Amino acid sequence: MRADVIAIGDELTTGQRLDTNSQWLSAELGLLGIPVGFHTTAGDTIEAGVEAFRAAAGRSDVVIATGGLGPTADDLTRDVLAMLAGVPLEMSAEALVAVESRFARRGVPMPESNRRQALFPRGARIIPNPDGTAPGIDMDLPVGGGRTCRIVTLPGVPAEMRTMWHGTVAPALLAMQPDAGVILHRRIKCFGAGESAIEAMLPDLIRRGRDPLVGITAHEATITLRITARGRDERECLAKMAPTEETIRGCLGSLAYGTDDDEVEDAVLRAVAAADRTLATVEIGTEGRVAALLARAQAGMAERAFAGGTVMVAARGTTAPTETVDALAARARAAAMASGAAAAAAVGLAVGAARPGPEGRTAVDIALADAAGGERIEHLLGGGPALAPARAAKTAVDLVRRRLAARVP
């Protein structure tokens, strides 16, 4: 099987919005063993839509499209598909009830224009949308020579699209393949090294055609290794994945901090709580990113292990704080003690203001203080203005996790 991916919308063709849906769908199709040959972005016109779908259907077995399923006049995907198939649009009573119920639950009247979202090309199948008013369309389009192409169209809203993909589309595409079974994913979360460095540490794990497949992605300096196994059942998939996960953990050591939905802040506060410690922070010129990171940890973690943070502003026109970062760490430790933590259990973490670093780079000092003493590191900001603050905040909190882990017998 081979697939095309189409993204529809003037906001994409004009550059007003980045097309992240196609990237995500291509990765998901790859995990199903379906390679993607082309990405196409089409504007909100009948002509552009017909051209895009006709070309894609002519060369692929499956076409996955997002966008153009809303209630407004420029949402034309359903019209394009009906025109290509040479069939009329028909009102689906089932889909109309689903759309109307969304408005009824919110206690607001449904605009007449939303009835359009219950129109389907004759013979098409409905893809339920549990999170929105736009159901998806699933249809088989004859393309000549006795061949058909399966076309799936989903809303452009990423959260809705992903729910519909996992709930309906992926299982349907999996069932189309001769060796249908189940696919299982496991994500190993890593922090403390870059994407290329982590890949270099893994012995030939990240390559096409491997079973199980290992993919690598980066987001705000967190590296995710996604293990994907395919088998007859979940038990077979888990058996395939176990040796690969063991190899990853053996190669990466403490760089691997968690699995699946774990974030760095979850691992840090879990380690703090497991050690019966309480953490407090002080930061300068960071706009409170460290405290914000810890405060959004998984339910219960912040309440149990985070005593709160103090956010300070560097003096105008300078990059240096009025106190040393070590003094700030001691202040943070005192704050943890003031919140009720015993002296032996209080941990203070401080992040200094940006300052000139080596080789013309910008640096921040990160210091930690507890009953056993202190530790200080120099962190060089990198990754550009968008990534550097997030990376610095994660580096600061991860220092706590590493220090506690190093003390475990």
C-alpha cells in the first residue's frame, strides 16, 4: 500500500499557518507500514481540491486529507469528493443528529450553516468526531482500470483529527493489510543530550525496516524514542519491544528519565518525593519558567514535593544578579524549610540571570543546595530564542533528578 497526504486551506497555502497535520499523519502512516509518496497543500477552491485529489488518487491506494469540513462557504472538501465520484451530496440523518447534539449539550441553537456538515457523497462512510461538529468522510473512489482509492478526510483541528485517527481510521487501514494484527507503541523519554548525540549512542536501532521500529523526535530539548511493534496480539508486540527497550536504557543510562507521557518535571518531582525531600526555587530573568515547569507536573506531584518558587528581575541594564547564584540556592533551600520541610529534606534550586559565557555565547548559572552541600553548573544557552529558555529551565530541574539519582545506593 502507498499513501498520499493532502492539507486543505488558504491559511496553509498563504503561509499564515504551518501544516503540522501532514507531518503527524505521515509519521502515523509509517508506523502502520504505509509509505507516503507525496504531500500536497491545496487552497479553498473547487478547482484546487479536484486537482489535488485526482492526482493523489491516481498514484496511491490511500489518500488522507485534513481540512475543508467546516460549515462555511469555503469548506468545500465534501463538494470536491462528490464531484470526483460523480455522485450527489446527501443528508445523513445519523450525522445530523450528532451535529445537533453538540449544540444541544452546550445549550445554544445550531446555525443553519452547520447542517452542511451532515452532507456526504452518496455511498460514503461517516467517521465519527467525538470532539467536534465536523464528522469525517471515508469513501472508495474508482480511478480506472478496475482500481479504487480509499479516501479519508478529517477535520483540520489537530486534536479532533488525532482522536478520529486513533479511534477509527488507523484500525480501518490496518485491517486492509493482509497481515492484519495489532500495533503497539512505547515511548522512552530522554533529556540531557541532543537528538543526533542520542542517535549516535544507539547501535543501529534507528533505521528503516527494523522490527520493532524505533523513531526519534525532539520537542523543546526533550528527545522521544518511540518503539513500535507489530504482531498478532499485544503479548507478541511486548515480547518484541522488551529487548529494544533494554538496549536503549543500557546505552542511555540516566538520560532516559521516563516513558510515554512523562515529562522532565514529572520525573524530577517523583524523585524528590521518593527521597522524602521538598524542593523550592529562585530564578532571575527567566520569567518564572522553572517554577511554571514544576507547577504543571502530573497531578499530585507538585503539591507533594514543590514548595514554590521566587521569581526575581535582573537589575535594568545589567545581566548580573545582586546575589550570587549560590546564595540564591541557599535562599531557595531556606524557603523549602520555611514551608515545613526538615533541614535534611530541604532542597534549593537557583537559576541566575543571563551573562556572557565562553566563546561569545550567553550562559546562565544553575546551583543546587541541600544538607549535603551544593552543586553548580554553567549552562550555555542554545537553540535560538524560542528553545533556549525552555531548555535552560529543563536543565535546571533535571540537575535535581541527577543529583538524587547519584545518591541512590
